[in-house]
Amino acid sequence: MKQVSLQAQQLHGSKPAISVSSHACRPGCGACCIAPSISSAIPGMPSGKPAGVRCIQLTEANQCAIFGLPERPSCCSGLTPEEDMCGSDREYAIHWLTSLEELTRPGSQSRQ
């Protein structure tokens, strides 16, 4: 993940200007529930979700409706907010996660 993080930093220039707690999300963000694809089943989305599609479990307030529940996919519970990913605003996080999705997509030339 560190190499992908470095590649994403190169795409965006300098490091973001906030400190993100290892356990708290930015209120109203929801970027990690929109930008990345999820290949495992999600309640209400049995085939997962494609990148750029809003998760059905993301509330209108952009909070996960199944946060902390066993139904939450392991890829979601394993994702923790980090300064590199979250940046200073929601738009940064969406852009960073979209770039990460593209860098890690199978067959991506950027992965080499």
C-alpha cells in the first residue's frame, strides 16, 4: 500500500494539510463508500459495487449504515482513514481513491 500511496501522492503533488485520526471519518464525506469498487457482497448489493457508484448502505448524511456490524464487508472494515487518503476535503479523498482504484485495477499499466 505504501508504494501505491507514493504513486497517488505523485499524482496529487504535496501531502494533504490535515491530520486524520486512525478511527474517525470526516463527517459528511463518504468518499470511501463511493470511489472504490467493492467485489464482495454488501447487504442490498449482492454483487458488490463498481467504482464511482454510491454504496446502498451510505446514508444521506454520508455515513455507513452498517458500520461496526458483521455484515459490513472486510474490505470496508479494513480501510482506515489516513492523511494521505483523506486530504483536506471530500473532493481530495474522492480523487485520491479514484486514482488508487485506477492504479490497482487488474491489468493497469500503472501497477508496474
